[in-house]
Amino acid sequence: MLTTQEQLKYSRQTMMKKIGAQGQLALRNAKVLIVGVGGLGNPVSLYLAAAGVGSLYLADGDIIELSNLPRQIQFSEADISQNKADTAADKLSEQFPDCNIEAIDEMLDEELCDYYLPQVDLVLDCSDNIKTRYLINQSCINHKTPLVIGAATGFDGQQLLVDPRNAQSACYHCLFPASEKAPENNCQTIGILGPVLAIIGGMQALQAIKLLTGNDSQINQLNLYDGISNQWQQFKMKKQESCYVCGKESK
Ligand SMILES: [Zn+2]
């Protein structure tokens, strides 16, 4: 049951039929891993802690740099050279004392994924590189853990939900079969604006809340945002039977 304090605090969420007290309890019981605590991980972790998610695991091996500050809104100049996961965990714990927060101050590898994924209900990919994206996708398929992927560069962003509990769900690898040679566009090479990350991070947090509260959340739908024309585009995807991560050939 929700406490009287929780009923009051989350009343604007629980008054919605699609959330209700049950949904709020589900959020309180949820354990969520956020991979990357930079431009996307900052707003995502803030929104999930604020919405009442009970346990957050924050993973990032990077340190805070001056050039991060225009978009990584939890950090200030006093935090420069500190680890991102540790710093965000400290700040969130102060702001949301009811949320259990664990910092993982290193880059996730296969071993860490195998350790943490069985402990969580959901993973949010807020990383900024393709290698981590493929690793998390593979690991979520292995452990049948749902995954909300977000990415943004320049004025553009994308969001995709992969839910391996559903046999029809396509994965990130279905969409982008891995190619070692593909040039990687990232914030270092083509820049990024903070509000684009807020939009994509906000959508990731919304998808996470819908999924955790048992609401319909859309698999096989790639959402692309163009911040210049202010337009969203949705593309239907299909699971690729030939995908060696989630398809028949993976067996
Ligand atoms: Zn796949």
C-alpha cells in the first residue's frame, strides 16, 4: 500500500486511471538500470527518481568535463573531473531520499551486464557509443530484460523499445546489423543541443514509466525526431529472423 505521504506526493500521477495506486506501487518496486549518465542519463534519472521509481542503478565510467555542462544539467563546474555516476547518484539521493540509488563508476562490460541485468526490471540505454549499444542490446536479449534505447546527435534523436519478453519484438541489431567499419557520428564529431536530449530523454522516461506500470508500450516502432523541422516520424520495424542476436540464427 502507498503511505499517506506517498498518496499526497504522487496524487497527480495516481489520479490517472492508467497509473493509479497500483501503478505507483509498481514504480516503487521497480529496479531500473540507466547506462550512461550524460546528456540523456541526466534527465532520464531525474524524471524516474521524481516519478517514484524505487531503485536506480547508474552506470558510467566517464568523468565530468567542462564541455558537458551545457547539456548535462545535473552537473556544475565544481563537479569537473568527478565520476558522472557517483556525482549524479549523490545529487539524486539528496533530492529524492526515498529512491535507492547505486552508482556503478565504470563502463559496462559483458561481465557487469551479466551481474546487473538479472537484478533489474528494465534497462535504459543512454550511452553515447555504438559498441556499448550493441553490448547492452545483446545482453538484454540474453537476459530477456526490456530495453529503452535513446540516442541524439546534432538536432536529431531516436528512440526504440526492445522487449525480449515478447517473441515478436525486433532488437537494435535487427535495425542496424553491426558493421565494424561504419563511421560513428557522435556528440564529439557533430555536436549536440541540450533540449534535443531533454526531448529524447523525456520520451525514454515516459516509455519506461508506461512499461513499468503495465501500460501499452510500443515495440517495433522506431521514433525519429528532427529538431529543425519539429517533426517526429515513426517507422514500423519487423523482427529479422536472420538477426544473429535475436533471430532464429542466434540459437
Ligand atoms: Zn534482432
